[in-house]
Amino acid sequence: MPHQRTRVYAMKPYFIRAEWDEEASVWVATSDDVPGLATEADTLEALVQKLKVMVPELLDANGMSGSGDVAFELLTRRFEIARAAA
């Protein structure tokens, strides 16, 4: 198993941005590296599961698929406000 992890991380990952949409209460993922990628989910874990399916499918649909596994890096951003004690 450790050998597989080394192999996966040796690949150049596709970068995917995930931002919290406060109004819709969902994580939204987009990417300049994966054409056509735009999806959302209630949790980061649910988003990752969707991306594991969508990223290879979109790469294949855009003629960018290779053989084997597809590595991606999820860059997350969420803004919060911490209220100061009175």
C-alpha cells in the first residue's frame, strides 16, 4: 500500500479550489486545470467523493485522460467572523 501512495503523490496533481458559499450553505468546487468542473456538496468529504468520480470523467471527456490514477489537490477557503467578548 505505501508504494501506491508514493506513486500517486509523484504525479502532478490537478488543482481544485473549494470555497464555502455561505448563502447556499455548500462547498463549491471549480478548477482551471479540469475544464468544465463546477460542483457543490454540503460537506468537504461529500465534495471529495464527488470529485473522485467527476475529475477522471471530465478529463476523459476533454481528451486529457491518461492511464491510471488521477491526483488532485483540493485548496479550501472559508471565511468566518469571530465575535469579540463584550
